[in-house]
Amino acid sequence: MTVTSPATGDITARPWTVAVLGPGGVGGLLAALLSRAGHRVVCVARDETAQALGEHGIRVRSNQFGEFTAPVETRTRLSEPVDLCLVAVKQTALDEALTRIAPEALSDGLVLPLLNGIEHLDILRGRYGAQRVVPGVIRVESTRTAPCVIEHGSSFTEIDLAGTEDSLQPLAAVLDGAGVRTRVLPDASATLWGKLSFLAPFALLTTRYGLTIGEVRTTCRDELVALVEETTAVARACGAPVDVTRTLERYDMFPAGAKSSMQRDAEAGRPLELDAIGGALLRAATRHDVPVPVATRLMAELTAL
């Protein structure tokens, strides 16, 4: 599939107008970075969040980018064309959030979802059109600690886009220019499963046991390895060239104190993305007849909590 970019010619010729649906830990960080880079950013959120961001901007405290405050515009519903709409809400809030972005309001703008899981693409393509939606994933640890405050704990912020280099180079350049390391990869399934195969063990184990990733990879090593083997088998069945050893090496390099977003949601009493992460994994395993006993047990235990 070829995605048509709204930008032509020299990407530095003009700032982009970017809507951010869901200015939380991920969306808020990207909104602030894009604003700081000189782009016009419109955060689309509920009344109280929109009012706070409009008055105070977004304050970022980051190991990678330092501390800064960036101004943003706010709306409760998008009412004008944009070059790009970042969708960064939780999967549990997606249906309600999408009512704030009418397809006709986007004009020819791209839609870049940065949600956990793999099944949201069909929803977004059905609403906005397949040619407009860019498959993508983000790797970052970032949390909204107050309506206007983002704590960015990781020393990296990376996005993978799936599509052709020619069509996505302008978008990649905008993100790179804001400080987000961005790659364009050819295969959407491999891109999405490349993240989910890492995220699912991280999210399920840290949330089930209330442990950081450093504690999981030491005290629950055998279970971690077994779960990575299961998710890798499912990912490969879905066409993603995932490697068990490489995935475990990534866990070993991850900051020891890191928590998954699902774990943070559990600690705060918020709805969990169990279905988007673990549920999607189990459904894919069933489709491809791949046994996943550890994932099945953890999902049952987490559902019962």
C-alpha cells in the first residue's frame, strides 16, 4: 500500500499543522517536541484537559531532551484540515476519542496511530481510509503525571513507520527534526508484531507481579524466556522475523526501574489494555494454531484480578 503524504518538495519549507488526539504520556511528549521544533500543534482532548493545556502548555521533564515547556493550541473536536493527526489514546478509549476527529475535518492529512496492539489499524482504516492511515509503532517510556506535565524516563524516543520510503520520507523528516529517531520499514505486519512481541511479555509480567522490568528479568527469568518464546512463535506465524535472543537482549538493556504502561494503569486504577495486548496475542495464536500456555495463564490471572 502506498500512502500519499500531504507534504511536497522541501520539508523545511513550511511548518506542519499537527493534531494530537490523546495528549497523554506519548501524545503529550510528541506534541511538545513538535511544537518546540516549530510546528503548529493542536491537541484534541476533553474539556478539562484542553483548557489546562491551552493555558499552561506542556511541560516536559526528560532524560533525553531536558526540561522545557511548549505552547500548544487545543480543541475538543478537530474543525480544520491538518497535515498529520497523531492518535495516541489508549485502546480502551479509542472509540470515544475518534468521535472528536471527523474524517472530513482531516482533509488530506495523514493519520499515524501509535497505540499498543495490532488490531486498531482496521478500525482506523475503516473510518479514515486505508490510503490515509500510516502503520506505526513507538518505543518510549513516558508518563503524564499531571494534566500539563510529561515525565519522559527513557533515554530514547523511536518511531517505526511502515510503507514506502518515497511516500513517508516527509513524515519521517518531520519527526526526526523534532528529535524522534524515525525509520521507514516496508512491512506493516512485521513492524507491529516487532513491537507487540516485546511489549506483551513486558506488560503481562510486570502487571501480574507488580515488578519492574529489572526485577522481572532476574526473579522471573524462566517465565520471561518462556513467554518471549511464545510471542516470538506467534509473531513468526504472522510473518514477522522476530528473534528470541535479540528480544531478551533488549530486555537486559532496558532501564532496570522501567514499568510498563499497563502496570502504571493498574497502579492508578485505570482500565487496562489487556484485550489490545494479551487478547490480540491469544487471538492470533488461535488463528495460527500456536500453543501459548504461559500467555493464556497470565491473561486468565490478570482478568481475574
